[in-house]
Amino acid sequence: MNRFLLWIDEVAGIEGSGGVARVWLERAAFVFLVLMTLSLPISIAATQIAWLTGMLLWLIRLGLKPRIQFQPGLIDYLIWAFFAWSVLSAAFSYAPDISFDKLRVVSLFLIVYFAYHNIRTVRAAKFLAGALILGAMIPVLWTPIERAIGRGVQIRDFQGSPFEQVGLADGDTILTVNGKKVSSLNDIREAANSSGDKFRARVYHADSYGDIEVPKDRIKDTQSAEAALSVGRWQPGRTWRAAGFYGHYTTFAEVLQLVMSLTFGVLASVMSSKILGKSNSEGRAFFSIRVLAFVLAAMVMALILTATRASQLAFIVSAAVIVATVGSKRMIITAAAIALPLALVGLIVLHQTRGVGFFDPSDNSTTWRETVYREAIGLWTENARNFTVGVGMDSIKRYAVDWRLFDDGRLPMGHFHSTPLQIAVERGLPALLLWLAICFVYWHRLYRFACDDPISKGIVSGVLGGAIGFFVSGLVHYNLGDSEVAMGFFFLMALGLGIIARTDENSLTPDRPL
């Protein structure tokens, strides 16, 4: 036990002097930081429990001596100003009760402070980077396994079938019948026979899930399930969009882009140091080229299987930024040679899964965005109040009908699918300008970092690429409003800025400003 505690102290940079209570609180806070990091790509519930517990322990630690003297920097002022304006916007919201409740998501930025002030050494930062990559590999490795097993029943050639009556298309997948999971036609028949004149089925159709009611009048009383349901061919469904353990493919793709960028940043930096003949004395087996190459390849395949175009484009932009930052000319050529066939595979999977091209103006999601973007800009510029303080976060949940949003109710209600636009409409122009200032100052801080350690350089470059990728995908996704994605973004902010601070000072100074 003592050996384990000494190891924690060494990795976390915890000094043994200064009181037993302080040491144990710092140990416990770091352990929960590690648990939060491991859980982040897997479960939002586990991540939030670990974060809130660790945050509470850290807040208690702040009351003990020696006390941490905070020295706010430019990013601190910008982050807190952004939060303060969000509070002001909630106060002027058309639906203040809803908007104030939404501040719980906005307050996720506190993860930056919890993680940053518990990353006391470069070694701790490297350990947490490895923990994040390791945690992400769990859903990544499960993705092809789940695809190989299959899910539900994909049906084809079902003329005269009860499924033809309700408009199912060739290749649609039936996931459940009357709430029960099905894996064969016989499962469908047995579950359907347990109901009355109709049975309820959950179906995956192209790019969406839906529930349908199917009449039973065409089900035949025969021994064969194929003949009874008039289905010519069927197989386990394998065309859904990969979602990891989150339950939503966009969330999984957005978090995956951030972790992939971190992984690629370290890989590119280590490879570049090898090419240029620099030493890598601080490297560990986990950050070896072979291990990172395998991890990145697995993540790329998982991202392709999400069929999420914005996140895929975001990673391409991120990879270009990383290569330009740490790569050599040989690496640039190699990266281009690898990217081209992967892009081709991605296009094939995208067409098979969603039936659309990468840039497809006829795609429903594209036309949906064009409509809501026009409506959002019109709502934002309707009057001075909306333009300055916004309409209030999530106020459209109450007033979408009154404001005739989403094509006057003809489109499914949601949000505006763009982080900058969502901020502008909900919180006003000052909030948008503050958010852009946070991004640019943050990017500049990461870009300026330079050191001889390839792993540290790679982590910071990967965080930079991921942050720019986050911004790019955020142009068509409201990823800042997705709790899982926002937590990943803010954790990586703490990781990148933490390495910069500890490398610059080469000492234990958790009170350095952001």
C-alpha cells in the first residue's frame, strides 16, 4: 500500500510535507481525476461522478494550508466573462427558468480548473494523456466487434409482407418488436404474435431511428418464418452508425476526433523526432510508434463507421495542423498517401450507411440546416435585445411554435446545429465575440509552445489540432452544448495548458494562470 501511495505521489507531484489531510486530499483528487479521464470516452455518468467528487475534494483542499494563490491570466478573464455574460443572458431570457437550468452545462468549464491545478508535473500530464487514449480504446475496439455480431434484422425482398404496408424500404433494419430485441425472423414472428391486431417495431432506416405500427393481417400461418412474414432475404443488421457507449453517433464521433488528434499529435511528434535523429529518452512503451499507429488506425476505422462527415472533416483539418506543426516533409508525403485510400473507404461506408455523398446538397440534413440557419439569423437580428443578450439558452423549447421555427413546425425540433450561431442567437453578439477570443488566445498559446521532449510537444500539438477540429465541426454541430464533448474539450484544454505551464517553469506551481 505504501508503495502504491508513493507511486501516486511521484506521478501526481504531491509533496509529502505540509500536513496529512492535505496530502490525502490531493491524492484522492488526483485519483478521481484519473477516473474521470478514463471514463470520459465511455460514460458521461461515470465521468461526472468522478469529476464532481474530485472537484469537491479539491475545493476542501483549497481551505487548507499552504493555500494556493491564484493568479488569473488572459484566458481566465475571457472564460469567466463568457460565463458571466451567459448568466446575464439567462436573466434576460424569454424563458429564464429554462435558461438558468442550462447553466449547468455552461459550468462544465470548471473542469479546466480542476484538471489544470491537479496536473502538477509533466509526468502527470503524460499519464493522463495515456489514460484518455486507453479509455477511448474500449468503445473503439467494441465498435468492430459489435458490427461483426450485428444488431437487429435487416430485411430485403419483402413484397406482400406486412412491412411493405408501412413503407419500409429494402435494407431497413428491425431492432425491436413490442420492446423486445430481435435477431431473427423467428424472433420477429414470435414477438408480433404476442400482441393484438398490430405490433410495434423500432426500425433503423438509412440515417435515423423510428417507431412504426405494423398490421398483422398479412402474417401467414406457416411453419417457416420467412414465408409467414413474406421476407425473401434477411441478415443481421450491420449498417447503423457507430455510437460507442454514448448511444449517439455524433457525440461519439466528436469525442473520438479530440482523442484521435491527441494520439496523432504524439505519433507525429515521436516519428518526427526519429526522422530528425532527436533523442526520445522520456518515451514510454505506451507512446511507442507501433502502439500509437495501431491505436490511431483503430480509431480511424471507428470514426469512419460513425459516418459523421463534420467530425471526419474536422480530423482531416486537425491532422493537417499537426503535421504542419511537428512533421517533416517525408511525414507530409506519407500522411497524404495514407489519407487518400482512407478517404475512399470513408466515402464508401458513408454511402452504404447513410445513402449520401460527403458534400451532398440533396441530403436531408443539409437542407434541414439551410432552413434553420436562415431562421436562426432572422431571430437573432429581429431586434436589439435579441442581438445583444440573445433569446436565452434553450428558450426555443418553449417558443419555437410562437417564433415559427423549424419550417413552422414541419421539421423536427432541435437546436441550430452550429456552435457560433447557437451562441449568438441564445446569448448575443458579446458572447460570440468572447467565445471566439477564447478560441484564438487558446490556439495561440498552444501554437507558441516549443520543447525538446517529443511526447510533450506531441500532446500539445494534438490538443491544438483537436481544438481547431472542434471549432471546424462546431460550424455545423452544436458540440459545445453536448455535455460529453464539452467535457472532453475542457479536459484537453487543461492538459495542453498544464504541460505548457509545467514545462516553462519546470517546478510545482499549480497557481500559474491559464
